Amino acid sequence: MLERQPYADDHVGPYFLWPPFLSPGHPLLDFYRETGIGELAGQLLRADLAVQDPDFAQVATTIPPWPHRPGGPHVDGLTPGEADGRPGTFSLLARRMAHRP
């Protein structure tokens, strides 16, 4: 994906891609399904709620040199909340750390 949508030569810091799952067979959606991530996430929900397949992914990278950590730990959807005080939508973050020698 980075080869097809490269960052600018002078870019450092956060760089995001948001690939949509417009048709069946997207490798990230296949990975999600094959590894059982949806079933695992379903264990975090009430029994009367169901996990929906995602319709896009966020690919978040950080281009060095960048001295800042790319954001702190967080749960998407807590703010802004619903009118009755409940959290809004919730996202499950799956993170893969690239190893660099």
C-alpha cells in the first residue's frame, strides 16, 4: 500500500492510509476474518450486540526520524459520547510493531 500511495520524500512523522474494503478479497479483511478477530472482539460486547465486519482499515505508520511517540494509548469512540453519557462507537485497535535493527 505504501508503494502505491507513498509519502512525500521530505515527510517525517505520522502517515495514515485508510483502505476501504469495497469488494471481497481485500487482504486486510481476509486477515481479519481468518484470524478470528471479530469473534474475539465479540467477547467484549453484551450478548445482545453483534460485531460487524469492518468496511475499511487504518494503516498508521510513523516515518523516521520522528522523536515523538505516535499518540498515547486510547480507545476510539469515548469522546464525544452519546447524549445520555454512554461512550460513542468503539474501535478495536490491532497493532503490529515493525522491527528495525
